[in-house]
Amino acid sequence: MTLQIAPSVLAADFARLADEAALVADTADWLHIDVMDGHFVPNLTIGLPVVAALLKQAALPLDCHLMIADPDRWAPDYASAGARNVTIHAEAAKAPVRTLRAIRAAGARAGLAVNPGTAVEPYADLLPELDMLLVMTVEPGFGGQRFLDLVLPKVRRARDLIARHGGEIWLQVDGGVTEETIERCAEAGADVFVSGTGVFGAQDPGAAVERLRAAATAAWRRGGGSGG
Ligand code: DX5
Ligand code: ZN
């Protein structure tokens, strides 16, 4: 397992996206982009044109988290545009296998996300189609929400499913991940950590990424590095 940090630009200054992205370019692994359409979630953020513009500027690979009602229609376009990872929601996709394959065919890693109230077990058979599983640790739609501890048992079950499957599938957590909560996520078996407010709400976002990484690394060491 490789520990990775993905700052979410949802908490950055949207008028200065490229400058904000540059602040974490040396310390983070990914730039997490929350695409919201005002239908799947109540909030409306950015879409393909802004992602395409950011792709020209950002040094980090883009991790696009699609919180949209019709991911089957749009997800492959984000991959074709150059996003390195594209994650669709299990609750929204009508043809997840086809869409996950289309994402991979377009050259990106394919991710599947589940909301706090959605079980992972029904998606166990889809693991061969996945490069990453995202377990939401808040209800999607807004940054700055309180971390939901009730999701941690599911993170553990997701790690067990992945271990049993045997493939190299990353396990991402997103929502309320801060210096205070990241250790619990790491102990439960997560290896990719999204943080918006925890990074861009800090005075020095680049240093905040380092602190998050240090906290998660310490939690892994305590747990013997297995995440369990
Ligand atoms: C929530 C988004 C998250 C959000 C996380 O729907 O998917 O990526 O930006 O923000 P924080 O870390 O502030 O909870
Ligand atoms: Zn997100």
C-alpha cells in the first residue's frame, strides 16, 4: 500500500485555481476535483471546461470525483481530456461496468464511490473493473462537513474485500479528513486521503499536506503497516 494525499480544490479560491494548485504541487500526490451538477448533489461546482483548463496548468495528476446524475454519459470525456483518475458514484451509474471500462479505455484509472449509506458488498464483483474504491466519509455535496465515524467499519470491510480480491486497488476516503481524523482512516485501511478544508483552509497548504502524511504514516506504523 502506498500512502497518497489528494487535496480537494473545493476548499481553494476558485478565482485562483492554478495558483492554489501550485501551493501543493511539491508535497501532494494528486489534485482532487469535485465535479457537482446540482442534481446528484445539491451543490454546483465545476465541469469539463474548467478541468480541461486546469489540466494545462496543474503539475499534479487530476483525480476527478464525479458527483453527477449521469456519469455514464460524462465520465469517459474526463478521461479523454487527460484526468488521470475518474471516479463515478455507484448510486448514479446505470451501467457501471460499461462506464468503468470506458474510463480505462480512455487511459485513466477507474474509481467507484459509495455514499455513507451505501454498502460496498454489492459491488464486490466489480472489483476487477476498479483501480480505486472511494468510501465517502460525509454525505457528498459540500466541503467542510464533519467526519462520519460511522463509516469506519465499512472502510475496514472494504479493505478486507480488496485484500481477498488480491488486486492493486486503492482505497480512498473523502470528507472531513483532517489531521484529527486521518489516523482513524489510515488505521481502518485507507491509503488515499482526500482533504479540502484540512489543506486549503490551512495557512500553508503545502505544509498541511506534509502533516497529514506524517499523521497517516504514524497510524500505519502503529498498525503494523497493514492498515488493519
Ligand atoms: C464532498 C467532496 C469532498 C470535499 C472534501 O462532497 O467530495 O472532496 O471537497 O472537503 P473537506 O475535506 O473539507 O470535507
Ligand atoms: Zn470529493
